[in-house]
Amino acid sequence: MLNKISYQTPSADELLEQFHLSRKYSTDLIMNLSAEDCQAQSMEDASPAKWHLAHVTWFYEVMVLKPFEENFSYWNPQFAILFNSYYNGVGDKHPRSKRGLLTRPSLAEVLEWRKNIEDRVTKLLKVNSSVELLCLIQLGINHEQQHQELLLTDIHHLFSNNSLYPAYFVQSKKISCVEKPFQWLEGINGLVEIGHDGNSFHFDNEGPKHAALNQKYLIGNRLVSNSEWLQFIEDGGYQNFKWWLDAGWAWLQTEKMTTPLYWNKEEKNQLLRFSLNGNTPLDLHAPVSNISYFEADAFTRWASLNLADFAGARLPTEFEWEAFAKSSPESVDDLFGKVWQWTSSNYNPYPGYQAWGGIAGEYNGKFMVNQMVLRGSSAYTPEGHSRVTYRNFFPTHARWQLTGLRLAKDGV
């Protein structure tokens, strides 16, 4: 199912340990949630927590057990339709916009199904250590990690639509950064090597490794902060068409946006931001987050002409970001683990790109149109999931993910 496997996979025992840790982390994420929390769907782009738990289980049942397990049988054949996401090669799918209507199976049955599939994958790995199976298990682990992040972003959006503004975290978990003076740092220019070297697990869209040309450029030593974004707002940035791409301006007029997602005001006109900690005062030193590509692009146009430190600002290309990340100084500590960073790069295949074979071939390649690349990772990204060559991607209007920006500008 995965063609041209050339990297060394972990051993079956190592993968089995990673598999169980990953599965446990998914269920740990719902420990503070009720069955009702896990059922609801706040918008079409988001999915219920229960659906995420079921879909990653569907992945192991269909992608791993079905082709490899002796005397395979479905837990419930109807689940193959209910919890298929976008794999046309598998068959029919339940409409994405109606995932929140799946009151059956219950959360309890989904968890029971998860346990059944875990036991069967464990048993399979103890008797089969073929390269193809190990690669599929590793893909399954990374696939589940992606949905762990989505589960958090989707719960965040769901809770933001509740007038009680409930907190998800029992203890405070802040996404902040120490504010430091902004500086332009010299980027890596000339011919640079981009993409994964292929020696360990990576998604197909990260390769093949190839040369790209970076002109001289500078890049910011830190992320753009809420305080800097507030200046954009106060200067009428959301009301002035001159900063916006035409499509972005049309989107803005339709959606009536005036701030990043989750900003709000309560008593005494105090700015608040809703997070998984609940509704708390806006941290002006934290990186701005939950902005669309349209907003990030508009901010750079405004900041380039209105903030002296940011004169000439633009969004970096993904090649500039990657080359810088590979050689960045230790003082740059926010490339990963805070917010995904928009780039100006369209999500296109690299030269020589080949999608995986079989059903897994639908994983990335078919989405390479009308999307923009983001780099880095966010505070919701599971530990160990991110890497310098990782290519995240979303459409220009998406902003329910923890998305922010780092500035770049042409060099001299």
C-alpha cells in the first residue's frame, strides 16, 4: 500500500510501544469531556471528538487489519461508511457536515471498538513484522497524532460556541512567549536543499529532497504578537480594503470579521481571548493565533508601511522558512510548539513527487490545489510529531487551527 519504501522502520516492539502510547493519549484527551461534549459538531470543518476516536480506529481496521489479518472480519461493516473521511477508494462516506448527527454508535461502543482493534493490531504485530505492515502501523500512529491535534482544535471551537465559555484544561496551560525586541535575522540564500532525506518516516508530501533557490532575505527572530496585531485592529486594518487581497476582502465582508478568532470583550471593555483555559484576559505578549491566510497577508501589507520595525515585511516562502529553521540560532525558540506559521507558498507537489500506492495514495496528493502551506507546529501538536520538513496546509480562509505568522522581507 506504500510504494518505494526506502527508510528504516523501528522494530515491531518499538512500534508496538509507540502504538499503545498513541492510543492511550487519544483517550486521555477526552478524560475531561462528557459524552455530550464528544458528540457535538460546531461546524462542517470540525468533527466531533467521538468521530475522531472512531476514524483513527477505522484507519487501523481498514488499512492494517483488513489486508493483513487472517480471517479478518469487521467489528461492524457499517462503520466502514460512518467513519471513512475522504478515501474514495474504500467506498461510501457519511456526509462530513452531518458527523454530529451520529448519535449511534455511542461513545461507549466506540471505546469498546477501539479496544478490540488495539488488541487485534497488537496480536498481528507479534506474528508479522513485514516492512509493509510496519510502515502502515507507523503511518497509523502519525495519522492518529494529526487527529489528536484536530480533536483539540475542534473542542476549542465547540466550547467557544457555548455561552458558559467552559474550560477544557483542569489546570492552566498557557501558550505564551517571552516578549523580546524584534530583529531581522539573515536567512539562508542561494541553492538550498528542501524536503525530507527519506531516511526515516515522513509524509509523502515532504519529498523528494530537491534544490530550491532562495534570493537574499531576512526573517523575524520571533512570531508576531497580539500587541502588534492590536495595533493593526486599532488602525482600522479590518475596515480598509487597501491591505487585503480581493478574495480576502470579499471573505471579510461576508463573514464580518473584526478580530482574530476567539477574541471578545466583556465587562469594562476588557479584551479577552477564549482558549482551552476558558475566557481569560488577552495576553499581549503571546503570539497572535487563529488567523486566516487572508488576515496574515493583510497584516504584513499594513505592517510593512506602518510599523518601523517591520518595514518591507511580507510572508516567508516555505523554502525560506525551512532553510532558516535548519540553521536557526538557539535564541529562536518559537519555530515549533506555539503556532503554525503561514507561508506565501501554494501547496504544490515537489519536483518528482509521487503519491503513495494503494488506498494511502489519497492521503495528501489529491489536496494539492487551493491550499497554502504552514510550517512549524502548534501547542496542540503532539510531542514528537513535528519536524523541519513537515508541510501543513489549509485553505486561505481557515482559522480555527492555532495559526499565526512570522515575518520575512527581501534582503539587500
